[in-house]
Amino acid sequence: MNQIWKKPPITLEAYQALVGKEIGVSSWHLIDQPRIDAFADVTEDHQFIHVDPERAKEIAFGTTIAHGFLTMSVLSVMSYEVMPAIAGTTMGVNYGFDKLRFISPVRSGRRVRGRFVLAEAKLRKAGELQSRTNVTVEIEGEDKPALVADWLGLIYIA
């Protein structure tokens, strides 16, 4: 198993026993202007609300904001901190989202963290587990989250 997972592996049965439970909350991750600018370069989305701090002062948020897809993209690193690996896993892949909503913008300089609840973990066939994780990305010091999502994954187990 890849060393990106921060928790020791558990059995498939132990993983499935976590359904319906909050698995944990990640550490805080800074969404600063250099990170926003780098994401803009990679995605070629240079809309001024993301990359022009002076012009962004004129909008309702008062500063630049992270791309929604940037906020979504940090789900991976957050999940590595929180979600346990399953013993015998050969790989895991994103399967998509059944629901994803961007609730509040993440202003440059804010920190976000992910809260993870395992909603479903069912075998589709031998060695292939489909998981559904309800995740909320919280913004430090704010009442409303940045996003809420039902995140699907496929986990392949030897």
C-alpha cells in the first residue's frame, strides 16, 4: 500500500463496520494566494476573482477566492489523513460524486479542513469495494462550509 495513507491498514470487515460513523476530521490546510495562482495556471482558469487581488477587492467577497475545483481537489490529501486504508488494497480510484455543492467561497488566506463520514461500503464483486463518503469542507472561523459532497470511490483488494 502506498505511504500516502496516514493511518495503519484495517481489515475489510473493520472498514465496513465504520459505515454510518464519522471517521474523522483532517488537519487545517491553507488556501493562500500562491496556491490559488498555481491552480489557476494548471487549469488555465485566470478569472480575476481568483488571481487579481486588487480588482477582487471590488467584489462582494472583498478579496480573491479559491476556485471551487481547488477546494474540491484538496479532498484527496484530507482523506489520506483521515480515512483508513484497507489491508490488501492494490489501488483506489475516484469513482465520482453523486452530489457536490459549493456552499461558500474560500477567501484567499483561509484554512479549510474535511470532515468525513463513511456512508456506504459494499462489495460490487470479489475484490472490488465501492465506498460512499459524506464529506464536508469547513472554513476556519465561518459558520457555513465551503462544500458538501457524496464522494464515491472504488477500492481494489487482493
